[in-house]
Amino acid sequence: MSRIVTDELFEQEVVYADHPILVDVWAAWCMPCKAVVRELDLLEHKYLDLDVVKIDADNSPMLLKDYGIMSLPTLMYFAPGESPKSIVGAAAASVIEEKFGLSNG
């Protein structure tokens, strides 16, 4: 199950994590954000080493500024030793897998 990460803990829990992290930047009022939840749940169950976390856009203005996030939902993928990748807008699990290069093995 996804957990919420705050601005204060973002670097520690996401940027410097030793495993892949998929970040869902969302807001309670955002309808496309609600549509992507099922897709993220599917990926979290399929890829056991993938940690899915949520950032509440309304409570994280510095993070939005730091990463240039201007639209919701924004999905960001952080893997050790790689530059972060992102998708803007709701996307199917298969699109997320392809864009972020996810694989089971």
C-alpha cells in the first residue's frame, strides 16, 4: 500500500533509497489522480521491490518547484544510480512499465 512522503523526508526516503521508488504526485481534488491509483496498485503488487509513495501536491509546494511539476498527476521514477524519469497525466500500468523500464528480473 502506498504511503505519503513529505517534503522533509523526500530526499531521505526517495532520492537516496537503495531500491526503485515510484512517486505519485497527486491532489484530492484531481480526478485523473484518482484514475491512476488502480494502475499503481497493480504495479506495486507485480514488482515486489518497487516502493510506491504519494506526494500531496497541496502540501508540498517546494517539491513541486524543485522538480518543475506543473500538472497532476505526475509520476516520477527513481532508481539507484539513474536520473529520475517522469510521466505527466494518468497512464495505464503498461505505459508506466514501458516508460520507466520496469521488469521482473
